[in-house]
Amino acid sequence: MVSANQADRVALRREEILEEATRLFAAEGYARAKVDDVAARLRIAKGTVYRYFPTKEQLFLAAADRAMEGLQNAILSVTDPIDDPFEKLKTGVKAYLSFFDANLHLIEIFVHERAEFRDRKKPSFLTYSDKNITKFETLLAEMKKAGLVRDIDEKLAAETVANTLYGTVHMHFLRGSRKRLSRLAPQMIDIIFRGILTPAGTRANKASAARKAERK
Amino acid sequence: MVSANQADRVALRREEILEEATRLFAAEGYARAKVDDVAARLRIAKGTVYRYFPTKEQLFLAAADRAMEGLQNAILSVTDPIDDPFEKLKTGVKAYLSFFDANLHLIEIFVHERAEFRDRKKPSFLTYSDKNITKFETLLAEMKKAGLVRDIDEKLAAETVANTLYGTVHMHFLRGSRKRLSRLAPQMIDIIFRGILTPAGTRANKASAARKAERK
Amino acid sequence: MVSANQADRVALRREEILEEATRLFAAEGYARAKVDDVAARLRIAKGTVYRYFPTKEQLFLAAADRAMEGLQNAILSVTDPIDDPFEKLKTGVKAYLSFFDANLHLIEIFVHERAEFRDRKKPSFLTYSDKNITKFETLLAEMKKAGLVRDIDEKLAAETVANTLYGTVHMHFLRGSRKRLSRLAPQMIDIIFRGILTPAGTRANKASAARKAERK
Amino acid sequence: MVSANQADRVALRREEILEEATRLFAAEGYARAKVDDVAARLRIAKGTVYRYFPTKEQLFLAAADRAMEGLQNAILSVTDPIDDPFEKLKTGVKAYLSFFDANLHLIEIFVHERAEFRDRKKPSFLTYSDKNITKFETLLAEMKKAGLVRDIDEKLAAETVANTLYGTVHMHFLRGSRKRLSRLAPQMIDIIFRGILTPAGTRANKASAARKAERK
DNA sequence: CATGAATGAGTATTCATTCAT
DNA sequence: TATGAATGAATACTCATTCAT
């Protein structure tokens, strides 16, 4: 029991540090953020931070990984249970945008991960992103087979949609806009669907939307 | 005449410094790039760099502005002479992507401008970007009036397209892909047009493409 | 009985710590050796080390004292039973060299004791060394009285021999030589006892000195 | 001329820094000496020290090399002109001891060079030392050929004398004695040349050795 | 104008020591 | 007693900026 508590405490402290570090890195950028400040804000000693993360770099990278996991969970937890491909896609887009409505500052983390650790490793952002694109690609391939999506390269299409999402969040962030990102979801989905669906797909999409409305 | 030569020389040196600084900032990022190295690579003294740009920050910001001007010119110089709205749009998209095919490293500059100077000023990137979006928005409004674009919010649509472009270039960069960005133009345009055009617009687009093919 | 066992255990642990500390200090030097590592190698907690030695400095000094005691014992245990002054001396020299054949790394300890704790106290090395020199001096005085040693200052002579031994071990260590130190004993003893000159050489030396005196 | 002055100034400053660093390293030891203090004592900025010596380690090593050069010069400048082998040898011994009378603190440098940079390179001390021993060895070989030195291994003999010198200086330093080292020269030379025994002592020694051999 | 030597504020990291459990 | 998590003082090194020549 004691060791369980110990492990819990260790995990908890690790989490606290990561959370505060994320805040700081997001607010100040990698170079300007100081390990001292992470410790100071948590009212713990500098050395304690170093017990958990041996370098500033590893602290940052861990913070970036944690942030990406959060995004990943936010999306998968709502899309995984859904079977209807139209709804799955729309829900995914909304979840992506909503996540950044709640955590817009994390965009900084991703930007800095790339900016500061260019040569060092594939950004965790990309790792996760690629997973999602692959999933989306599979979905599109199935829809194409079912005649719901017109004859386009599903890999390129999946990437284009991902790029649009990524670009939308970035630009929104760059603008420092206060509006909610998720409000952009309907129009984005509208343009995307009009752009990729067959007439049959368009009908099926309307039917799907109708079913969903009924359920509520 | 002497002073004219002087002025030329000053402008030339300013340009040299900016060019080298751009290279370095793109390659190393703002924090890691050193003013010393800019000078060293140009075989001039550090103090000389400071004669032209009083701080590292201003040097960077000037480099970022210069980069954006390049992008802006690359786009406007080819789109401005075009009247046909379809062709104008397609050409703009291609020009945007082609610019980054030739200057992908500049993405780093834009990323760092945002990453390091968050609170200080509206990124020059955004300033230029907004100008283009406004132009595009006007174009869409005219097309809507002409019944070529369906009844969507042209501001949102213009932004979405800009976001897609921005996101595409970024992701391409993050991936470190060697392929040419401009090869993505046709599919992007295809999806965008299918997404925003009315049936009449689609017909007009085909006619426009045919005319262009004939000219060649 | 219990307390006796306790005391034994305490003494044992103290010894273990000292042994490991000696190894580490010898291998890394005082500044680079870490108390953490002493504990880690013994698989005990750092705090335990501090129960036995309240500071790193005291740990080091205790290690140095222990090392010197080892040298002292190694010499006295073989020389004390010997009466013949020649044999006593030769045996002592051999014992000194043999000790360092088996414990050459201890030289590091002595070096560091001096290097790091210059102002703090008379090095334990010197304390022990002086004892031996005094003994040796007494021996020489007796030999002089017996007409076995010529009319030289026995204190200086004793010191010179000690210096030679000390210097020999040090230099051997500095060289990182793998050869056995004790192999040097016979020649050292030979030179000490007889010097290096032939009778002719001795005469020539006197002549040389005379010439020089004249010149002045 | 300007560049000559420049070069002079650079060399001068390098020398100043090295001198002060030597003082500090000798007084505090490598680990305790602070680069900041070197700068502070010279009333220059820390960065300036780093312009001349890129790391503390290189500063120390340069100081050690410089110290050894000083010793080397002190010896060679007086022994090189001398032809008489006896005088050459005596003069060398005296020069060695006198050098440390004037620079006893340098012993610390040599001790620390060994203590701190054990694995990194052959101590400069040893490099120089070996040169001198080789010279001395050659001298002994010639004297042997001339019948002035008896039939002993001249390499071992040269090393023994070097060890004695080294040990003498070290021990003198360890003792913190205020007396002059060079006062020890005559007796050292006397013992080296003649040994310590009387003819009777030599006979007794042989008898002792014979007795011991018998016992075995 | 150009130079580059000098400056010194700023920071990541280490590790001896403490002390609550 | 033993533990090892937490502490925070201490320090090497960097680099933007200045300014005498």
C-alpha cells in the first residue's frame, strides 16, 4: 500500500510539473521559459523538477507528448463509438476544433516543438497526426467503395482535410481571435462534403443528419 | 551622384545582411541563430550588422517582412494581370505553393516570428495574409453575385481556402517531404471548386479552362 | 550481547562504506566522486552514509586515514620483528613498494587529500610519514654510532630516503606503469647504500669541485 | 605596426590571464578555483577570459604547460652551457630545487593536473620530466663509459635521481616548510654520489646479506 | 564608416545536505 | 535506524550589445 501511494504521488507530481511546464512553454516559448519558473510557480525546488525531467529539453518534449495525447484522446473518445461514416467525420472535425477551443495555447507547444527541435526527432505532433490521417483515409476508401465519395485520391483528400484543420487552428491562433473555433465546423464540413461526395453521398449524408436529429 | 552611390551601397549591404540573416534564422531558429554568425558568414564585423539593424529582434523582423514581401510579389505579379476569376484563383493557389517549393525554409521564419514575438506585434505574415484574403473575398463576392458561387459566407469561405493553403504548406514542411507542393494544386482546386461553386459556376469553370487550353 | 552485535554491525557497515568510498575517491578524485554513488554501489540509502559520516569531507578524510593505516601496518608488521639494521631497512623499503604494488590507487587518495584539504589539517599521510622517518632516523643514528654510516646528518639522510620512496611511487603512478614497483627495491637500496660513483669517479668529482672552487 | 601592437596586446593579455589563473589554481585547486575570480582579480569581464580560453579546463591545462615550460627553462638555461658532467649534474639539481624555492605553489598545479585530468592526457609534467630524465641518462652512460660511474643500469639510476628530486619537492611542499629547498642540494648530491655507508658499513651490509641468504 | 575586443546579465544543471516518513 | 524525495546554493558558459580605435 505504501508503495502504491508512493507511486501515486510520483505520478501526481510528474503530472503537476508537466501541466505547469506546458502552461509556461505555451506562454513564453521554449527559449524564454525558465525551468526555475516552473519550479517557482509550483513552489517546489528547482532540483525537484530535475528529479523528474533530467533536462529542459526532455521536460518540453514530455509536455508536447502529453498535449498530443490529450488531443488524440479528445478525438478518439468521441469518434470511436460512432459507426455512421458521415457522423464520424463530422464529429471528428468538431472534436478537433473544440479541443483547441479549450486548449488553444497548446498550438504554441506544437509550433515550438517544430521550431526548436527541428533536427532531433519527428515531432510528436506529426506522429499523432499521421495516425489520424490514416484512419480518415481508410474511412474515405470505404465510402468510395460504397459510391458515397467520388473518384478522388483518398490519401490526398484525407491530407487536404487534415491540412485544412491544421491551418484553420493555426490561423485562428495567429489572429488571436476570441471567437469559438468550433463555430467554423459546419461550413468547413459543408465545403468538404460538397467537394468530395457523389450525389448519392450527398443524399446519404442528409439522411444521416436526419437520423441524428431524430435521436435527440 | 556620390551620395546616390552611397545610398545604393547602403541598400545593397542591407540586402546582403538580410539575405544571410534569413538563411540563418531559417536554419537555426531565432534563439539559436547568432548575430556573430551573420557577420562571420558575410566576412564583415559584428558592429557593421548593428549599424544596419540596431537589435537582433529588428534584424529578424526585417527578415520576416522581406520574406513576406517576396511571397506577396510572387502571387500578385502573376494574378494581378488576370481577369478571369477562375483562372485568377487557380493561378494564385499555384503561385502560393510554387513560392514555397522554391523557399520552403521561409516557413521557419514565419513559424518563429509567431513563436518568439507573440506579444509584440501582429506578425507580418498575418498582415500580408489578411490582404490576400480580403482580395479573395471580394472575388468570391463578385462570383456569388454572378451566380457562380453558391450561397455561402464568402468571408468564411475565403478564410477556409487560405487556411487550407497555409495548413498544406506547413504540414508539407513538417513532414520534410521532398515532393513538389505545386503538384497538390489541382486536387486542392478541384475540391475547393466542387465545394463552393454552383452548377453554373462549374460550367463556367470548365469553359474558362477550355479557353485557357486553347490559348496555349 | 545484543549491543555487541549491534556494535559489530555498526563497525562493519562503517568499514564497508569506507572501502567503497576509498575506491570511488581513488577512481574519480574528491570533487568528482559523489556521495550518491557511494550509497548506490552499496545499495543503501544516501542518508545512511550520512549517519556514519556527517559530511563528504569527513568521509574522505576517514578514507585517507584508513588508507594510511594500511600502509603503516604493512610496513611495521614486517620490520618491527627485525633487529638487523640493514635487513630492517631493506625490508622496510620493499614493504613500502609492495604495498603500492597492491594498492597503487591509494596514491590518488594521498594526492587528493593534499589537493583538496590543503589548509585544513596536516595530511594524515604526513602524520604517518613523519613517524616512519623518525624511526628511520633513530636507526641511522645508531648505525652512525656503530661506525656503519658515515658522518652525515641522519635527519636529512632519513628524509632523503623517504623522499626517494615517495617520489618513486608517485612517478610510477603518474606513468601508469604496469611493472611491479618492488622490482626497483634492490637498485634503490644499492644506490642509497653505495651511491653511484666508482672510486675513480669519486676522485674526479672532487677534482671537478676543486676546479670550480678555484674559478670563483 | 597596428597589427603588431594588436598581436602584442593579445599575447600580453593571454599572459596576464594565465598568470592570474596559475595563482588561483595553485591557491584553490582546480575544482574550487572559479573562472569568475580570475576575471575579477584582473578587473576584466568573465567573457574576456573565455575569449582567450574557451573552457576552464583549457585554461588550467594552459597554465600547467606554462608552468612546466618555466621549470624546463630554469634548468636548461643553466645546465646547457656546462660541459663538466659533475658540475652539470649538480647545477641541474640545484636549479630544480631553486625553481621550486621561487615557485613552490606550482607543485599544486602539477598535483592537480594529475588529480583532475587523470584520463585525459599525459600530464605535461610527465612530458617534460621524461625529456630531462633522458638527458640525464645519456650523461650517466657517458660517465659510465669513462669509468666514472660504476656498472649500474643508467636508466634506473636516472629515474631514481629524478624520483628523489620529485619526492623531495613534494614532501617539502606537503610539510609547508619555510626553509629553502636548495639547501638540501649538497647532501642529496653527496648521498647520490657516495651513498650513505662507510667502508665498514658496506662490509657489514654484505655480511648481513650473506647471513640472510644462509638462513633461507 | 567599419572593426572586433570587451562586457556582464542571464540560466541550465549539479550535488551535498536535510528531514519527514 | 534506514530511506530517498526534496532542497537550493553554487558556477561554467553564452551571446546580445557597446564603444574605443
